[in-house]
Amino acid sequence: MRTVPEFWDCNCPHQYVHPRAVAVCKRCDARSQDQPDSRFTEVMRMLLGEKAIGEEEPTPPSPTGSE
């Protein structure tokens, strides 16, 4: 598995790739120094604006038809 030391993963289930210049994740309070480097493929997805693994949109509720 190829990793990128310029990026790190926080503990959030979504949007968890951060550049090393960001020292702390504002959502989960993870610290860059304590977290692993990001996977190359996930960094590329983030940079290209694609959804990372585990970053699925929630399925909207189905219409009830009771209006």
C-alpha cells in the first residue's frame, strides 16, 4: 500500500484526508502527529473531487405518497 506523507487521515468517517499543514481536525480533534499517512489512492480521489472510500451520500427517504 502506497502512502503519501504530505497528507494524513483523521478519525472522521467522511472527509478524513488532511494536508500535514493542518495540525488538528476541527471535527474529531485528531492530531496530525498521532495519525497515519493517507493512502495514495484516497489523496488522488480527494484532489480530483471524487468521493473517498466510505464517503457515500445517505440514501434519501422514499416518498410516502401521503400528501
